[in-house]
Amino acid sequence: MPDLTRYLLEIYLPVPYTPPPRLIPVELEARYQHCIVAAGRDVSEREISASRQLTKTLKREKNRRRVIFFAATPYFAIMRQALCLRDHGIQTVLVCTAPIPAELRAVFSTAFDHICDNLKSFTLFGDIATEVNAEALHMQLWMFTYHYARYVIEKCPDKKVICEFYDVSSTVLSRDYLCEMIQNTNMHGPIVDLDLEMERFIFQRASGVVHRMSSDLAERLKRKYEGSADLLTFYPWPLKRFTKTRSDKELPNPNRLKLVYAGALHPSSADIRFSPIAEMHSLFEDLLKQGHCIDVLNDPYRFPLRDDPDFKDWFRLETQYPGFRMLQGVSPDLLPETLSHYDFGLNTLTDNAETIRNRYETVMHVPGTKLFAYLEGGLPVLTHREATFLANYVNQYEIGVAPELSRFHTLSDALSDTDMAALYRNVAAFNEENSMDEKVHDLLDFYKNARVTPTPHP
């Protein structure tokens, strides 16, 4: 083959991705130790001073019942938990590596007696946890931060470390797909392999695992890892003090629904094999063409820039359809009132069936968090049957509708037999019976009954 032809082929033909070899145990351990060294290398005097000041303050309050929450970026499930724990006389403390934005600080300050944010390094978690007594150390974990939990668990072998998963890495995508998804990240193979190894470690060594999966999937993972951690299925239940009940007498017009999507968007440039909502804009466009209105209330931590080419499809909808708006997200205490003015909360995925199949574990076993935010705002949920677990949940409690994706092309017809008034009544009844205010007793019992960190397997 001539050199020029070979050169052109290398440029214009995509090269298939080859996942890196899996790390062996000694390499995994080296990777973990590297993370600790890297995190502790650039800790500033300000951060050390802030963590020491918190430690001194908490030691002076040694007679208080206390739960310390640790997080990278703190999200709103633990904020809801903390609000209700305080109602039961428990002191709540938040320690996080990310800064809390000014517009969210008020609601977090209402939920936590003490906040120490912007620490940047998770190694300071261990310094605080070893020095301060607490009924539980509650870790909020995102994918690729699971090593935070191991660090605290090993630092505090005599304390109860509760690990709350948002997404469980092994159930999101296969190992090789996870590697390919973040292949542009330096050391992407070691990052994924360490995350999966830390997932195993948590199921084996944490005092307890709090999760949003089905009990069946959680038990299956525990058996897979030969784990000893106690398990608790715990959703971000609606808070009574935030909950809204639809009071207006005018029922929605099925031909012109006011729909809202609350949460983070994924770039439309994302690979559809990895993101179940990368092509959701096409589903939204179909609804807009039918005359329905859609507002996107973005994640308050993240709002895409209008000149970001990765989000051009979303902002194109705003330009092309008067019934579509991209809005800044609001603080969780303001969100229910904002949501209450819509007809349905959208909890949809892409309309690409192959993408949905790629996320089999997720759609079969996880309802997500949007569901409960919508319910808190008094809204029934509009999803689709292909989002299996969510659709079954919505149908079981009659708190929304879940037609097949194919019926979204004529949504008003799909909703023609829906008793809208009954949906709103059912949402109000669900909120009354399933509030965080009552469900927090399950969390309190979980803390009480959890053992200290189990000893490692031989």
C-alpha cells in the first residue's frame, strides 16, 4: 500500500477502541496509594486549618449525638436526610471537597449544624473522622470517588462507616465500556479498575451500604463480592416541609401540556452507547412539534454555556420552538414550588432503543431521583414503558403514566383515557404515606444496627 494511502486511511477511518489490560492486585494497590499521595501532596494551610477548626469545635460538643456526612460535591439526598435527622436531635455535619455555591449555601446551612467545604483533598476526611466521635460516618459516593470510602474505613476501624451510592459503577456499564467512555481521561484504565475494586471493597468492608437499586440487584452484588455490609434501599423521599399539592381546579389540556425536565443534561455529542439521555433532545423535539411546552430546569451546580458546541442541539430547540426553555436550576427548597406550576414531570431517556438496552441494569433496577423531586412538587411523572423499573413503580402507585415510546408520537392520544384528577390525588397520597420525615426512621435504625467496620477477609 502506498504511504500516502496508508496515511489517509489512518486519518479518516476510525480506529477501533482497544481497552487496556486489567490491573493485577499489586497494580491496583499501587494505584490506590498513588491517589492518596496525590490528594495529600498539595493540601493548603487554609484547608488544614479549616479541618482542624472543625475538629476542635466538634470535640467541644462531645455530648451531642452526631452523624458526619462526607462528600465530593454534596447533593440533595443527604441534605434531605440531614434535615430529618436534626428533627430527631441528631447533630449533622457536612465535610466536602467541593465548594458549596452561594445560592445553595442557605439550604445546606439549614440542614447541617456545621459545614466544612472546599477542602479539595479527601485525605482530610480521615483526619476529621479519626478525631471526632459520631454515631455514623456517612459517605456520599459518586463513580470514580469510591477510594474516598476505603480511606475513611481503614482510618476508622472502630467506627460505623455507611457508604451511600448514587450510581454503582458495575451496574452502569461493563468494565470495557466504562474504559471507552472515559478514554480521553489520562490513565482511564487504572481509574476504572480502581473504581470497580473499591466497589468490591465497600461491599466487603463498609458497615452498611445505602443505595437506590432494587433489593434484588443489591443482594446479588453483595453475594458476588462475598460482602458482609448491611444493605438499605433508601430513596430521596419527599420532605413534608417542601411538598406541594396541586390546588388549581383546571386540569391539564392533553393537547398542550406544560412539561418540565429537572436535572442535568448530557451533551448531544456524547456517545449514545454510554449516555441514555444523549439523544433525549430528539424525543423532546417530537413533543414540541405536537404543541406541548417543555422547560428544562438544569442541575443548579451545572448550566451549559450557550456557545458550547456539545449542547448546540438543546439551544437549537430553544431558538426554534417558543414552547421550549433552558432555565437555570433552583435550590432544592425552591424546586417544589417551581415544579408545582407544570402538568407533568418528564423522566424519560433517549428514544434510541439500542441505547436503552445498553443500560439494562439501570433501567431494570433503578428509579433515579427525579421521580421523587417531581412528586415533592405535586407532579405526576411522564415516563415510558422501556424505563422498566421506573415505569413499574409509577404504575404500581398510579402516580404517573408510562406509555410505550412509540406512543409519544401522539401523546395526547396516549393520555386520552388518563384520569388526570386521580393522578394528582394519588401523588398527594403517596407523599403523605412516603415522606422522608417518616422514612428517616429506617435510616436511624440502620445506623443503630450497623456493625463497626468488619474485619477483612483472609
